[in-house]
Amino acid sequence: MLQEMPRSLLAQGLELLSGPRNSSVTRRASGFPMLFLCIVVGEDPAKSRPLLSHCIQTLLALANAPLPRNWDQT
């Protein structure tokens, strides 16, 4: 149960970040970098680091996704 917490927190954070873009980029992004960093830095560096890999792949996919036509960054 405790071992699944980082994976669950990362999934929730990435889901929130990937959700509808109805607030400003700066407000939406506040706290996410620190959350993701704290989760992935806790992985054992001697292993394959699946959380880091999943996080990077998801963030790259999100960055490459086109913005909606009615997107307002204010």
C-alpha cells in the first residue's frame, strides 16, 4: 500500500496537468515541478526508474499536443 503512493500521486498530478485548460498556465503549473521532482527523486537510482520514465514520456506528449482553438492563457 505505502509503496504504491508515489505512483498514485504521480498519476494524479499528471492527470491534473493534462486536464482541461481552463486556468492560466502559471497558476496551473504552480507546484507541479516540485511535486514531480519529489516523487521521481525518491526512486532507487540503481533500478530502471519507471516513474521517471513515465513522467518524462507523459510531459513530452503533453508538450507536443496541439492547443485547443479556443485556448486562452489569461
